[in-house]
Amino acid sequence: MSIAFLLLGFVAASLLLNSNSNNFASSALSARAENESYWLLLHRKSNIEYLYKGVPGDESQSELIKTFNVKTGIPGERPTPLPHLLGREYFILIGKMKTPDNPETAPYFLTLDVPVTDQPPYGPADYPECPDGCNWELPGYFGLHGVGGDNSKLSKEDPGSSGCIRHSDEDITYLYNNLDPSLEEIRYYIIDN
């Protein structure tokens, strides 16, 4: 009789242990899933941008979704700002809007939380990258946008944007339709290579 109780106790303990480890495994998986989101990485000098889904900033724990050929700001004059020069690791995508009537950004604009001023040079104050001081010339926000049908704005001959990241209209449409900063934090990393 005591052997039967021991066996029954062992089976019950095993079931409880397996149940707890399954709960632990499932909570670890759901915690990882909660930490996964879309995020982007821009190689600024190469003008290549990557869209990932996974753990933000960790390529080894993320899936590459899409690669984009882009055009960034003009180095030394109106560059796309580097987060680390502003004491940050990344920027955050904070909004998106349709801009069909703006020839500079049509058809869409996705806004980054790069700090801007309302006076020239319209970019981050005290930004140290440009030897003679950066002059972004245009008021407004930094972000990702289209080229309004003018693909020459993405060519090697074009000097670059006023700090934003230009995309083909097809690519910015893809990003607009697939990213929603109101539903998740979407980080934007920039490295200077």
C-alpha cells in the first residue's frame, strides 16, 4: 500500500513539475514575443535600410523582412542625424501621414522623433557633425518619405535630402501600410557606414 502511495505521489509531483515547466516555457516565449516588434536599421553612407521583425537592435534575434535602397541627407551639410551624436541609441517612429500634395514627400511621410528647432538651421541644436555647422534649410520634422514619382531623387547624381530618408514611392507605401507606430514602438537605428 505504501508503494502505491509513493508511486501516486511521484506521478503527481512529476505532473506538477511538468506543468510548471510548461508554464515557465510558455511565459518565456510570450515574454519574448511581447518584446518583438518591427525595427529599422539604416546604413547611412551606403544608403541601405533594413526592416526587421524581432528583438529591436539585435539582428541575430530578428528576421530580415525587407531591404530598401534609399537616399539620405547630404554629408557635412544637411546630414541625416546620427542618434549617438545626440546621446541616444536610436530614434523612434512616432507618426505617419499621407502627403499626396507635397512634391518633396509624396505619397507618405513617417515621422521620427529627431529633435528639431523652429529657427534655422531647423535640425537638432548643437549638432556636432558638420565642420561649418549643419544647415537643414527646411523647417519640419525628420523622417522617411517618398519622392513624388521623381526617382532621380534616389540616384547617385542627386546630392541627397535635407536630412530625411528618401524611399521609392513603392517602398514608402509598403512601410506606410505595414508599420503602425500607434500600436507598437518602432525603433530606427542609424550607423555611419
